[in-house]
Amino acid sequence: VAFVVCRSLEGLKTFTYLEELILDNNLLGNDLRLPRLPHLHTLTLNKNQISFQRNTCEILLDHLAEVAPSLQYLSLLGNMACPNELVCKEKDEDDYQRYRYFVLHKLPNLKFLDTRKVTRREREEALVRGAFMKVVKPK
């Protein structure tokens, strides 16, 4: 397990066998780039600055799928990309569920997203409709 307060993630490339990485509270954004971490199964990015602006979160999710093929647990709580009615009163459970479908569409091997286990029904829904569930804000 690595606990990192980030100024740069450059040094992570030497940890190719890293399995768990906690990057909470680091002001990381959608431009986050990780080295290839083929054994990484747990990644927490809670309370950073990840949002759904101009498809950049989609690019980040595609990047994670590429560099962390073993990823099974991802947490994005406390980011603008993760609509949560406890953090933002304009969001509701439907917004959160759409976000889950979209993330699961991009990362179909996840077993847990945020604090919830991924259900078979969610996985099926993500396959069918996940691409259309991108949560976007009008300009």
C-alpha cells in the first residue's frame, strides 16, 4: 500500500508491482496520468478535482483502463465527477446511478465503485446504456 502526498507521480513508474494506491486529497485533476501499473487493483482518488468537463473525465477513465488493467476497486467520492446529494444538493440518486453506469461502461472489470459493490444488474445496464450516461453540465 502506498500513501502519497503528490507533487509529482513520476516516481510511481518504479513500483510496477503496486497493488493498492491511495491518492486522496491531492488536488489531482482530469489530467492525471499514471504509469503502467498492471497489478494495481485498488485506486482511491477521493476529494481531488476530477470533473466531467469537456470529456476529460472520459479520457481519464480510458487512461485508467489502459494503464491499470487489473483495477477492481475505484473510489472517486468527493470529486465533482461523482454526483453526490450529500455534497451537492442539486444532485440526486439518479445522477449518481447514471455516473455509475458510465464509469462501469468505461471500466467493466470493477467490482466496487466508491463504497458500493457493483451488481450484476448495474453491469448489464452499463453494457447497454453506459455510453449514453455521461453526466454533463450545460454551458
